[in-house]
Amino acid sequence: MKNVPPTLRERIIEAWTTGSYTEIQLAEQFNVSRAYVTEVLNNHRRQTATPIHRRTLGLARELYSAVPSEVAGAFARRFEEVTHANKGLLFMPNL
């Protein structure tokens, strides 16, 4: 991986939080790999994540499974935005 200055990471995160870019678009805009953009965003999510109460996660899973498939993708993305948790938690069996 390239030795990239922290300012680039910050610029990627700032651009991502506008909601105007996909990871692929960010990679192209900043001339880095998509894997690098994903790593930066995942690190950012981990650093800003707040623990999710199990009851809240259970409710989110129930809602996710109850909505039509056309809505499920938007629900999962919004879950990720609001909780800063990986949307994959919605698909995991109850912990």
C-alpha cells in the first residue's frame, strides 16, 4: 500500500460524508484503490462507532426482515449511517 498522508484520509472521509460519492468514485477522484477507500471508511466507522444495545439491534433486524426487498437496501444503508455499525449486523443471527 502507498504511504498516504493523513490529510488524504481526511479528505476521503469528508467527501464520503456528503453522501454524493460511491467508494468507486472516491477511489477515482483521489487516485487510490477502492480497497484503500474501503479501509479508510471502515477505520473511520470503527473509531466513531457507538455500541449498539442488543435490544436495539434485535428491533432493527426485525424491521429489516419485515420490509419489502426494494426497501431493505435503503434501510440497511440508513442503519449504517445512523449507528456507524456495519450493516452486516442486520444479517447475523441473534447474538
